[in-house]
Amino acid sequence: MSKLEVFQLLLQDNPDLFTTQGLSSLLEDCIRLKYPERHKFTYPSLLNQQVYLSLANLGNGSSEDEEILRRILSDPKGWCMDAPAEVKEGGKFYDNMGKVFGPRFGTDLFLYHTVRDNIQQLQKNLGISGVRVINISVRDRLFSFPTVEDQLITLDEDRATLQQAVPEIIKYFVSLVQMQPAYKLFLVDQKEQKTSVSVTAVENAASSVVIAEIYTESYNWELTGANCWRGKSVERLDPDEIRLTLHLDWDENKFIFFEAQHPDLSRFPWLDTAE
């Protein structure tokens, strides 16, 4: 099946294919192919195996592709065992993963990574942004900010968009913390140890930040044993926790984490019990 035929089918499924959300949804569908009965596909054409394989640049009729397909489909666990040295070396990662998650896992992961790399190259060639704007409402305050699509690449212009949004995101977070009832603010280290801080610590960090992200968590907790609690995620107007993640570099190596906790300790029953 040619690439043109594949994209014609995908465009019939979703005319917005060549957009940030369109490509992100395509990769999300690819991830869900293993359990199709549990997912509503934006691109049902992917359920045709030839469409999916064509996105991986496989199945176009070349002798090399046919050999790779023969190996993958006939021996998912050992498809690269008698391949050339460089192919065998590259296949070790997938084979090792298969030993942990089952014989087909390595093959599925190989195919998905190949599809994702191809889609990311297409995204780059077409200049499609890897950033989307999300809308949130926390403590009855609406806010919109850009965030990275996990499976897409971040273009140079995306980096500018993300960095320019940092001051407003931090300002929004600080306003949420200071609203009455005021939240308790903590700096969280890599060992998840918490140190009480003021909003000044958040504001002082702004100058070195390239990406800022906010998310919230709230739970109903149930005691299941001696000091053992099970939580069920819920939505609350005033969430239990408001978290701010500050990325200090583009390589995802350096972070600063802040956590704001609701002052009502009954939201955190293990703390209440400890006292």
C-alpha cells in the first residue's frame, strides 16, 4: 500500500490529520492497537494491518521490506536473530523488553517506535507544532497555557512559545496558592522530601525556567488496613494539591517541583492520624 493511499484513508477518518492534535491522536491510536476493544479510534483505518505497517515504511513491496515483515510476523520473539550484526544489535533492546512483557511486546514496540519516528519526521517537514494549548479551571479561575504533546517533537518556535508562557503560569500558580483559604506551599526534592517555602521561592525560580506545567490532584481516601490508604481520584473546586513543575532545560534533566496543599488536613487522613 502506497503512502498516498494510506494518508488518503487516514484523512477520510479525520480531515484534521495534519495538525498537532491530528498527529497526536494518530500516535495515540497506534499505542492502543494492542487492545482495540478498549479504545475509540480516531483513525479506524489503522485496524487494517497494512495501513499500520505502511506507516512504518514496511509492506511497500520491496524485497527488503518483505524480508523484515516475514521475520516479524513469523517469529515475533526472534525476528532479528540471524540478521546482520547492526540489525541484531538494534534488536537486543526489543528482545529484552519482550522477555519482560511477553514475546510480542518487543515486536509491537519496534513497530511503534518506527511509526513514531516517521510521524515525527513528517511533523518536522510540514512544520506542525508539537505544542497544544490546554484550558484548566482551578479554584474557579480559568487559565490557558501551552503544553508539550508527549509523542511529538518540539520545534524551535515551540520552545519560544513555551518559554514565553512561563511568567504567566507562575503568576497563576501563585494566585491560586494565595487565595483564601491559603494553601501550604512546599518545595519537593528528588527524594520527595518537602520543605515549607513562600511564594517568593517560586517567583525567584522563574528566570531559569524553560517550561512550566500545572496540574491538580484530589482523592477520596479509604482506610484499608493498619495505616494503609486507598485513594479514588475525584474532581474538586478547591483541589487537595496543586503542583507546579518547572523545567530548567530542554533535555528533561533538571526540574524544580512545588506542591501546594489544601489547609484542611482531613483531605490527608494519614497526616491527621499521625498527629
